[in-house]
Amino acid sequence: METGRIIWFGGFNRKLQKINDYGFITLEETDIDRDIYVKRREIPEDLQILLEGEKGRGVYVCFDLEEDFKGSKAINVKLKTYTGVVVSFLWKTGKIATKSDVFFHFESSEPLSFGDYVCCGLCHTSEYDKKEAINVKKIPRDDEYEEIFNICVNSNDSEIATPFIQNLYKEFFQIVSNFNNSDYPYAQHLQEDWGKLYKEVRDNEDDKQLIKKWEAAIETNEFKYAQMVSARGAEKLVIKFSCAFGYQVEDISIHQITEQSSDWKLGDIRLDQKTLLDVKNSRFTVNSKDSKAYSEFCVPEFKHKRTNKDKKEKEVYIVGVLSPYLQKQFIDGEEKLKGVENPKIIGVFYQRLLEELKNIIGKTNRLKIDLSRLGNSNSYLPHWLFDYGDIFYEKQIEIVNHFKDFKTKLSDGKIPSWEKISIVGIKPLPLFILARENLPKEWESHLPKWKLEFINSLINIPTSPKKKIISLSHLYISILKHFLQMLEENNPEYTPQGYLDILYENSQRNHPLKIYDPLQTIQSFCNTLQTLWENREKTRLTEFRIFKFRNEGILQGKKASNESWKTIIAYCGGKIKGKGKCGCSPLIFGREKSCSCGLLICPKEECQYCKQSCPFYKERKAQIEKQRLERS
Ligand SMILES: [Zn+2]
Ligand SMILES: [Zn+2]
């Protein structure tokens, strides 16, 4: 039998006013440059319908050749058929994969779906110089189905391979993508329109009395007034958020006015008649978007609650709220202001967390990371110590549990190889890490040693029985610890940017390991570490052995215990004349100049702050002032 393509067939002949009862076929892959004549009666009726007129152009057919005195003609014409598997089908158009590792587009009004086994014809369209499938019909599966499926799974063309791999490991990919796409049902309650929130405070008599009690000067001091309204607004935001969580919520703070109890000395809000919350409000200046990641929360002293029952000290949870820094006229709605970010809850801190972090740091021989000053009274808590609790992550926890079930029931073959994972492009590492599940052995050989070590360190973070989720601070400290190890090894394969590939499921970089990170703390931290890493030779940072957080959350280090501390990561605490808080951040060792006092110098020309009491800063400041006067 021969194979050929219809040039044209049948159709209406206007000249003769009748239907043509013949057509022509061109032979495929032969030297004969003649068109083959075909009579209508040589074509079965259902095929005639398919080929009639212009529709038939390019359709592949097979036939026998018959020679007579006029030349060759085609007899016993049939549609050349192929078998294939449907790759996709939507809105009546789809794609079919065939044994030859290519796929064809088609249109059909039959209801088809992925994985259907079909037979079809092919048509070469000259317009796109492409072959399309026609006359697609579902057929019962046979041995060839498996064969096509396997060819597709192993295809080098990722467009073909992806849907087949995803189908072969359907449950696995379903769980991973459910996890990667999971959202946070309570996130909508983390913030509130600032105008509405502050109006509630202004309109409430008790609230007005309360802020006056907090700060008697509010009537004369606009700055204090704005600060107090913002602080009470923050409490109201936390109350609303806790209600959304389903807690029974008591506003204890207001007891200072209503004199219902004196519990306001212990905390601001009580949940379910037992848990006390202390709300800390930190304001960021409207123009300093970058420095928000370095916001800090001052805790005058940690409040403890003594319960009558057990006489044991019970911890008070600190809730951090980040609020816009607004002047009175805006807070009071007298003047409009656009583009203000709403007050946001950034999470909860509890002192036990510092113990958890110490456990993560563990005992290393040469490296020391000292956290002790973070928990002191009057300390500033860096915002990365705050995180949302397990309830906030209920969706993620549900998927993690499902995944753990799936894994225990599973034989190893049901998890795709690293190569297949890469073809599909869905990132499973965040799920494995958050679920504390070891990676399949086969994957390990595809990851650089340092990445594997880092991943395993996260998987093995000591868990507290009450907490299922890895906190933002756990991750932050784990990254820091690992970074310092890499510095010590001076590992040339390593780059801090490489953490991002592991931690993020997509390019948006919002939720490392699906930890809700609205300030993009982790991404910004990795970028900072990258700068430190690139400057490590110049700064001889690899020789540093001892590290500590100052109580502002600033990281310092030194080479040996008898040497002086050098600031490694900081933010500027200086004030610029006539402009207020500088807030420049991050200041990075090696990129910024170090002052002889050991601190980093703010790179802003008009600031150059290190610390207030430094004599060198006083000199620089005098110089800035002199230049300023000369200019004006
Ligand atoms: Zn200095
Ligand atoms: Zn500065």
C-alpha cells in the first residue's frame, strides 16, 4: 500500500454545475512527481464526507496503485490512521501524543480528556506547514497505549513529558501543588484600614480616656497624641484578629478606665480566660519602606502572670503590630493621605522561643551565637522573632499531615526521580522540609553537599511538641548558623542566594517554606548574607568565630574572645537634622565603612551615624554641619 496526501477531491464544479466525482493524491516520499488520479467510487462514503472539497486538502490516505493505459490511479483508498493519547483537551481543542514522540493539535466535539486512547487521521496544513490530527475517535486501550504512555513520560520534550509525568505520579504532584498553592485563611484579618481603625479609637469615649491616661500630654503634644492613637489602634486590631481566630476575647487594657479589674497591669488582651497578650506597636516612617524589615519592638519588661492555682509563672505573649507613622492631622482624618500602608500584625513572640532558638544553634565547637541579650528587659525585639501560630497555618498543616500519610503508605517508586521533578518544574522541597520528611536517596545525589546539609538541618530542627510549623525565627537562625559554618569552611561551591531555590516554591519570594513573611525578611536576609559573602576576603570575615545579637537585633562578631566586637549587620539608628529618623538599612560589614568604634557607619552622606556617644561620629557630624552651612 502507498501513502499519499489529498490535493483535492470532489467539490462542486460551477462550470459543469455538478459535483466532481474524482480528485488527486500526491505520493508521499517518492520520486514520482505525478499526481495520482482517484475516482470517487474508490473512496468509502464516510471518508468522502471528510475529504469533500477544500476540507480534504493535505489529508493523509493510503491506497493501492493501479496502472492502466492512461497511467496510475488510486484504488481502495482509506484514511491513514494513527493511534495516540490525549495530552490535553479544552474548549473542543486539544493535543494528541503519538508513538513518534511528537504531538498534534486537533479539534473535536467529542468529550475527551487527558489519557484517552484515540485513533485519528492526519492532515498537513500548508498555511502553518504543520500536521494536525483529524477525525479523532476514542478506542479501547491495547498494548500500544502503554508504549505511547512510556515514550511520552520519557520524552525529551518537556511539553510532552510534563502532563504524563504528572499523571503517573498524580497523587504526589497533587499534594505538592496543593501545598505550594495553599493560602492563609486568616491573613485577611492581619490588617485593617488605618482610617477606619483610628476613627474607632477617636469615636470611643473609653478609648479616648484610656490614651489620655497613658499619656496626659496628648492634648498639647500632637506627636504623643498620634503615638497613643496608633498604639490603641494596634490593640483593637489584635482584638479583631483574635476574634476571627475564634477565641473568646477580652479587652483588658480598657479595664484601666472601666476599673473592672487590675489585670491590665499584666496584659492588654485575654484569650479564652487564660492566655494574656501584650500588644507592642512599632511605627515605620511612610517613606522608609525598605527599613521595615528592620523594625523593632521595644519591650519595657516582660510581663508574667501568676496564677492562683499553681503559683507558677505563666508567660505573657507579645504581639507585634507594625503601624504607619502618621501625623495628627492624618490620624484625625482632617487631611487626606494616599498610599499609606495599613497597620499589620506581624506575629507573636514568647520568651520560650529563645530557648528553642538556642537549641537550634546547639553546641558547636568554635562558633558561638549569643542570643542572651534579646530576651532582656528593655530590649528591642527584632521583627524576625515574631511569627504566627499553628492555627494560622491550618491549611499547610492539613496538607503536611496528608503528605505524611501518603508517604507512609508509599513504595519508593511512587515518588518521581529528581530529573522528572525538574522537568515538571514543581518544587517539592518546601513541603518535605516543613513535613520533616527525609528526601528520597535518589534526589540527594543531585543536590550539592552544602544544600543537602542545610536541608537536613531544617528537617532536624528540634520540634516542640506543641508546634508543628517551623517559625520564621527558626528559619532565620538556621540560615545564620549555616552561613557561619560555610564561612568557616570557606566553601567555594556555596552561595547564600542558593537558599532561595530551596526555600521558595515560586519566584515571588513571599513565603519561605510557606511561612507567612509579609516583610520578606528571609529574602532580604539572604541578600544581606550574599553581600557579606562576596566581601568575605576583603573583610576577613572567615576568621570570625564568635557572634552575638545586640539587644537591638544587630549582629556583631569577633575573631577571638580577646578582640573587640565588629558590627556585621545593622540598621542606622541615627537622626538627620530636619528629617528625623534615618532608618537606612541594612548596613553590611564590608560594604559600609566601619568606624574606629567598631560599629558600621551609615553610608548616607547627610547621616554617617554609628552611635551617639562615639567621638568620631561627633567629628563627622561637625563636618556635615559645616558643609551644610557652606552650601546654604
Ligand atoms: Zn563610631
Ligand atoms: Zn543613617
